[in-house]
Amino acid sequence: MGYGVYVPIYRIRVEEIAKVWNEDAEGIKTSLNIVEKSVQDKDEDAATIAVQAARRAVSHAGIDAREIGAVYVGSESHPYAVKPTATIVKEAIGTGNRVMAADLEFACKAGTAGMQMVMGLIDSNMIKYGMTVGSDTAQGRPGDALEYTAGAGGAAFILGKGGSGNIAEILKTVSFTSDTPDFWRKEGASFPSHGGRFTGEPGYFNHTISATKMLFEETGFKPSDFDYAVFHQPNGRFPTNVAKQLGFTSEQIKNGLITPMIGNTYSGASLIGLAATLDVAMPGQKILVTSFGSGAGSDSFAIEVTENIEARRGSLVPVRDIISKNKTYVDYSIYLKHKKAIKKE
Amino acid sequence: MDVAPASLWRKINTRYNLVGNTCKNCNTSYFPQRVVCRNCGRKSKLEERKFSGNGTIFSFTRIMVPPDAFREDAPYTIGLIKLDEGPMVEGHIIDNCAEIKIGGKVKTVFRRMQTEDKEDLIRYQYKFEPL
Ligand SMILES: [Zn+2]
């Protein structure tokens, strides 16, 4: 029905982080395929980012927010350990009180998990419209490899049986899930831990490939049936490699590959990639989306764009304009202040 | 410092969505809400109204030495904003690298208001962004 993306204006370059740790910036930029990442302002968090994206989605969908019957917010940086982000979002967009709401956490794929939940509620006629949000201010331990990629941003999608309001239809979704300890953070820990080299193959690649192949088997689709493909993008290199392994071309993934410019926005990443793809997709085109969340699982979607998409673009600001216009660079000390790593006691 | 749950809760609609009221009798808008219209007295017909969040900077000042609640935000800017619907509202103007100037246009964004202690509630509300 509609979507909205929000990315904070601050950026830090790979060179600036590499300088602090005396590492090879060019080597990192090449090996991770990343140039710079987004950084939240001092007064931004996963909830404020979710609200900004959600308000844009309501405006794009052109619906009365009181008709939204479910709000799910996926994040691994919810501001409260106990107290939902979803209630803040639902109040800020004005859904009214007759609404189902919950927070979700599944590392980087909670936003697409919310999409599946909303689909189920709509298909069973329990709600008219539902919203899923993926929003994060991702944490990377200073000096860790993740510090080069852990970004901030979010996206919100409104789903519904909209008829003429629909911009795209989800033809099919499947998930591939297993208990894989590739990345984790316990209550009270400020930064996540990960399995180093263990994270790639058994985590990201196995789940992304398995879910996508499962979708192919159950639908009969093959890579050439899709005009675009979006994969979860913890860095710029993983999605490029996984696309190649699955038989997609670099042309198919380039529109949805956003991480090189803003870093990994975790729960926001696949959804921002999908939004950037919908920004340019034409009626009748097909989009494959496969998310990945550590722990681990992948959600795969086959999406077909409807003839309404162009008329509905109207005042929608494309993702690439959101991230390239009005950005400002910070140095490492300001970056730490924005991340609240410096505490005045 | 404490953020009392009851007072925070009562102001959520006002702070999240800039909800004031308008007198249907003389078309004057108020933020925060008033119980009686200044012009109409007993004839006032006040109705809740969610303002667009668009406005113009009437005046502003840069805060270098902040109260404790804003210790992590300094330096920052607060301003008087004349909303398009009429009322004058005080609020923070965020630094988005656009110039902050009198007469400049602004719109609302959703932000954390202050720095709270670890166990306190977070206060979310509108701030203004220069366009
Ligand atoms: Zn009046």
C-alpha cells in the first residue's frame, strides 16, 4: 500500500574509523564494499527513526491511520528492554486504540517477520491495513569489524487488500529457520558478539540461499523471472556474493544495494533495499526479497508490482535522494558522542 | 531527574502530534490547548486540532550552558515558532546543517527530548527542523 524510509543525516567515512584503529581503509572499503555509514543524532533512537519512517509510509499510502489494525516494530535496539516501541509508533501516527501491536526481535530480519505476520492478519480478514517497521541504531564494539558497517535507519511498510491502492502484491513468502549461534547480545550487554568467520557460511549464506531456493521450488520461479533482487546487506560484499551464487546478475541487485552508502541498518536493511527498488520498479515487474537475521533465519518474498505504482509516487522522496541529499560528515569523537559512548557522570 | 509517568502520559498526544485546539466561533487556534477562547469567553466553541507542524521561526537562541536534563545536547537551539495555523510555540530547533534564521520555515520531527537517568522514562516529542 505504502512505504516510508528514514535515514539520519550524519555519516562517518571508513577512513575516519580506520584512522583511529590504524587499519587499512582502502582494504576495508574493498573487502566490505562500503564507503561510509549513517549515524543517528544525539536525540535519535530506534523509536524516533521508526516514527519518522512510519509517518512517511502513512502519507505515501494515503490512508486514514485509524484504519491500521496492527503495528509491529522489528529492531535489535529497542530503546526500552521492557516497554514496546510499537506503542510509541502507533500513538505518533494516530492509529487509535483498536490496534494490535508488538515489538519483534530477530537480529536483522524482524522487519520482514513483521511483514509476514501482517500478511496473515490481512488474509484472514482480521484487519484492513497493517504496518511493519524495521528500525535500528546498530551497535558495533569500538575496534570491531562491525564498527565499519553498523548504521542507523529504518523503513515502514503498510500492507492491505487495497485494490486500486495497491502498488505491489506479495505472491508468496517462505522462511528458512534454524538455531545457529552466529551473532548475539545478552540483556545488559552494550555490544553484540559474533562468531567471527563462523558467521558467514553457516549463517548468512546458508539461510539466504536455502530460503530463496525454497521459494523457487514452491513457486516455480527462477532468477531470470525477477527484474530485481534484494538481499540482506550486512556489508556490500555478502549480498553481491550471494546473488552470484544464486544466479542473479549485478544488474538485478544494484537498485536495492544501499548498505555501501549508509552501512547495515539491521532490521531496516532489507526493507530499505526493497523501498529503493520499488522507487524505480515499473508495472508488471517482479522483485525477489530475501532477508537474513542471525540466530538464524531468512524470509524470502516474491513480489509483483501493479499498474498503480507510478501514479502513487507523487510526492514520495526516493530512497536514493533521502540518503544522498542533506548529509553531513562527523569525525570519530562526534560519532562517539552521538552513539552516547561518552558519558558525563 | 524524575519523569513522572502520569504527567508524561497526559501530554503524549500534545507532544507527539502537536495537538492544540481551535475556536469554531472565531477561528483562533491555541497551543497548548485552552479551556476558554480568549476572544469569545462564554461563547467559545473549542475543538481539538492536530496542527500541520509547519511554521516560521519568530526568534531563537543558542543554549551553550544547558540545564542538567539537556547536558548531552548542548550546544543546542531553542526557538519561538509561529505555526501556520497561528499559535506561537516554543521548541527545540534541531541542527540539520540548514541555516537557522528568523523568518526561516520549519517543520516538526519526532525526537527524544532530554537525557534521562538510566531507570527513567524516555520523553519523546516534536522538535523543529529548518527546511
Ligand atoms: Zn473564539
